[in-house]
Amino acid sequence: MINKKTIPFKTVTKRNGDTQPFLQNKILQSIWLAVQKVGGTDKERAQVLADEAVLHLVNTYPDSKVIASEQIGNGVEKILIEHGHAKVSKEFILYRENQKHAIQDKESLGIEDDIGLSYNTLYILKRRYLKRDEKGQTIETPRQMLERVAKALSSVEKGAKKKKEWYEKFLSIMVSFDFLPGTRTLTNSGKDRSQLANCFVWPLEDDIDDIFKILHQSTQIKRNGGGCGYNFSHIRPEGDTVNGIPELAAGPVRLIEMFDLMTSMFRQEGRYESGNMAVLNTNHPDIFNFISAKKNDGYLPKTNISIGITDDFMEAAVEGKNWDLVNPRTGEVENTVKARSILDLVAQLAWATGDPGILNLSAMNRGTALANPLLKKRGMIMATNPCGEVPLYPYESCNLGYVNFTKFIDNGKFDHKRLAEVMKIATRLMDNVIDASWFPVKKVDESVRAHRRLGMGCVGWADALIDLDIAYDSEEAFKLAEKVTKTMYEAAFESSVEIAKEKGAFPLVKDSIWADKKEKPRNVALLTFPPSSGNAVICETSFAIEPHFALAYEQNILGGMRLKTMNEKLKDRLKAAGVYSEELMQKILANHGSVQGIDEVPADIKKVFKVAHDINWKDHIRMQASFQKWTDNAITKTVNMPSTATPEDIKDAYVHAWKLGCKGLTVYRDATKSEQVFEFGDGNKPEEEKVRKCPDCDKPLVHEHNCWKCKECGFSVCEI
């Protein structure tokens, strides 16, 4: 250790402005921690590196009695890199990031907060959405980001007056966080050749040339941003005849492998990766192989799989009837099985692995305003985007946007009037996203503009219910969900009709139920409820229409950082009741983030503050059905079940959701997946415990509201 007399520094200035004595042993401690993180055991080497770092600082700042903690950190990083300790340096950098995050010093982020946001929101915006220069330096503020989006979307209006009018209206609902477009639009608006849509669907025929054409075109889309859905039901079964030669066909599952592999070839801007939805109808001969495809963890990592059910199939399954499996190449029945055996296998695999999901093709295709108004002339929609909330025709896409429900609570009541006002502006904003978008595939461009499908959903439903003092699993909550969605739909439809009078209805309106109506809409569909993870984080509220997953938790975020967090609304209520303490927080943390069963928590608080696993699966489905009643697209919602749930429980959930008219269903049984974003207790796990790894950078994936995500490189794939 270097002699203290040769060191000029007496004081260290911390990031938050505090000061403390300079202690060179702290440099050794931080380096030694980083060394141990990468498996190192040589503490003497750590001491040498610490001495080198101190010497470097003395030579760099020879006359400074005061040194900043940032200067010390930069010096240590330099020495570690110069001495070939890249892995140790990375861990040290992570440690510094944790320190910055822990004290939540907004100034340390290096961006101006010109809206009045929290540290967490600023941190996320900087990492993901704010514009950067060629060197990777952030060059815009949060308000400038929203101004960029508002300018890009209002620029498609005709005339300077209209541009100015809608620029101001668009900016007003975004700056207030009443409504935000999807993160793809936040990131890419205003850029050259900006693809602003989130999701796409592609046709697949039983022809090798067609298959490779679609593989190429969908890959072009993926590298510019957006997930893709496919229905493989037209593909001949595995082992079928090819050119008169028997047992040659690869079958749908092998082709899905190829599409899954190509998904990893290109990253989207902002470091996101694409995902797939693969659908197979229940009458395909390979349906059993398809259902079992993901029984091995890590297989098809970028693809969600869902079976396509119909009313006929579900009736046959419930009544114990036979079900024909038909070769799509010949149209002949290849096998006849009990319909129930298919549903039983789906329930068994979903119980064990979380896959597959279910898409209700009949519910998606009723031929009404709220379920495919193009059915009669255009036929059935057969696939969805990767998360399952947007049924789409081939080559079609959807752009997503989110109302923040927490912004519409006024004096303990939900303000439906203001929600309607915001929805009218939001509808035009989202319609303009279509005109501002660019697509690399001509058929996609044509289909998007022919349908003009929108997908407006929400963030903050669970938080809004808490603000209203309404239990998530109550009749009052179900009725409010239906009323709120009705308000959203009617306001959006009214706005869509007004825009159509000015700009024209969607081109395919002649094939729709509105063909002979006086009032024709601008858009084929308007509402959907996606997972909303990115927008919920930005708005710092709950995800989509989901209940809170936990009220106290330890969260893995952004490259290995871990924070213990308690829901602020719960904390405020506990303080108001005079029962809050750190000991109580630890109890809630150890109780899987739930307040149920904890004596110190008052009954009125327990009634309102329920987490996903406190809610019966039937009430999860009822909430989804309540929102579905006025939603013309579909909904992503997780139906949580305890680890003690059985495959029979899951099958009952499928039947219940079908009877209530849900267009899709995701069942997640606790402990199905190997790692989740939220951990309870101290978060310690046995080293031998299996962890799902990112296929690109080998870092652990986290399970976050229907999606597996890598916080290191941005890989993401979502479950239906």
C-alpha cells in the first residue's frame, strides 16, 4: 500500500454532494469484490492493482486535496483495462452503476430533466429511447424526444395550420403522460426510413419457394424492428410425400426451427431482437408434435407457440367427441382422435413448461365490428403478433399505444369524460403513425395502409384500482373495466369516423360490415391490450391490465443490478395506518410480495392490495373477458396459478375462457419457468439451480410480464 504521506487527497466528494475522508483501502475493497465476482482468488494481485490505481490518481491530480468519487472510479477502470483485466473492469463498472442507481442522483445520468421525471424513468429513457450521436452520446432530453415524435407524426397533416394544431395536441397528451405511443414509435420517429410498427403476420403456403420468400421478407422486417406471426397449418405433415417420394416432408415443427434461427441474425435498432408466433390449428396431423415442441427448455427460444382452437373443437373436447386430423396437402383425414386428448396434452405441457398458449380463432372471427369486420369478404384471420393480442391478416401490421389509466383518477372517481377526450386525440396520433411509417416490403406497406389497424391499450390498471380503493377481483372492478373499455372504444370509433370524413375511410372498407353504412371508420380496428412493459416502466406504473406481481420484491434490472423495492402506494397506506416498518417490509418480501396472511396489515389494505397469486384464476379470466367485451383486437393477459395447480385446473381455465369469449389465453403456473424478474427473500439461489440463458450473450434471462428478456443485450421473446 502506498504511503499516506505521498497522497495529496484528504477528502472525497460523493455524487450526492456529501464528503468523506479519502481511504485508499476502499479502492482495494472495490477491486477485490470485482475480482471475486469473476472467480478470482488472488488478493495480492488486487492489492497491486489498487496501488497502481492510487499512483495513477496521484500523478493525474498531484495538487488536489479534494477528489471526486467519479475521478477515482475512472482511474480504477483505466488501470484495470491497461493491465488486461477486462472482465474485472466490467464488474467494477457494474458496481459503479449500482452505486449511481442506488442513490438515484439524476445529475449523474448526464441528461437534463426538462419534464420533471423520476430517476428511474430518466435512466430507462437514456438507455433505450433518447436519441444518440454516432459516438453513442445522448443528445436529446425527454421533452425533446416527445417533441421529435409529435413533429414527425404531425408532419403528415396537410398545411402548416393543421401541422401546428396537431403537433400541440399530440405533444400535450404525451408530455402529461396521459398517452404514449409504443416504444418503437418513441425510438424511431423522425428518423430516415423509420419502421414504427410493432408486429406483423405472414402467409405460409405448402411450397418451398414460397416458404423461403416469406423467410427472406420477414427477416427484412425483423432487422428493421418488429415481431412476426405465422400460421403453419397449410404445411404438409412430417414424413408426408414430396414429389411422389414418401417420408420426405420436414413438417411444420422443423420449419419453425428455421424461422426461429433466422430471427437471431439481425438486431433491431435500440438493441432489441425480434420474436415469432407460430400457430398450428388443432386439425393438423402434426398437432401433438407441435404441442410438445417446447418441452425441452431452450428449444425455439425466439418463438412462442399457440394452438388455433375453434368452437367446433372446444365443443368436441368438452363433449368427449372424436376429432379428425386432416392432411392439408390432400384434404384427406389422416387420423381420428379424441378432441379431449389434444386439450389434455396442451394443459399438461402448459402445466410443465408454460407453452403452448391458445388462440381462439372463432372468437377472433365473428364478422362483427368487435371481431373481424372483414370476415365475409376476406375470410378468417389465422395468426397474431408474437404476444397474441393483435389478430392480423397476412402482411398486415399493428402499431401500439397506451393510455395511462392512473392519470384519469379525479377525487376518487374515474374521469370517463377526459378519457374520451384523450382517446380522440390519441386515435389521430396513432393513425398518423401509419402514414409516417416506412416498410422494406411492398406487400406490407400496401396491407398496412389498406387496413389501417390500430392497437391502443393501457398501462396502470392495477394502480388505478388501488387509487379508487377497488379490489382487483371484485364485481366493481369487472364492471369498471367494461365501462372504461367502452368509453375508449366509442371515443376512438367516433374519432376514426371523423378522420375518415376528412381523409377517407380505410381502403378495404368496401369489403367490411361498414360498406353500406353512412358512417365509415378510418381504421379496421382500434383497441388492443398488449403487455406494455416498456411504456409501463416509462410511466412508472403497473403493467397493462395485470394486477401487481408483487408489492415488495428484489428486482434484477439492466445488466445485473438488484434493488429491493416496495410499492409506494402500499407504503403510503401502511404509514397512514401507523404500521409501516422495515421489519414489515421484510415480512412482505419473504411472503412472496403479498400482504395476505400478515397480521400487522389492516384488513382494508389487504382487500385492495392483492398480487397476481392472491387472485383466483377465474377472476383473472373474468377481468380479461371484461376488457375483451369492447376490444376489437385481442388481449395479452397472464392467468396466474399457484405451483399446486394441476393440469386439470389449466384445462378448466381453457374451457372457462372459451365460454367467456376470450380470444386467447396464457396460463402461468408458479415455478414453471426457471427464473423470474422478481425474487423474494434475499434472492440467494443454489449455484446448481438451472437458469435460462440468453442465446446471444449467455446472460441470465428474466421473466417479465409474459416476456423473457435479457437486460444485458436486449434479446426478448414473449409468451402468448
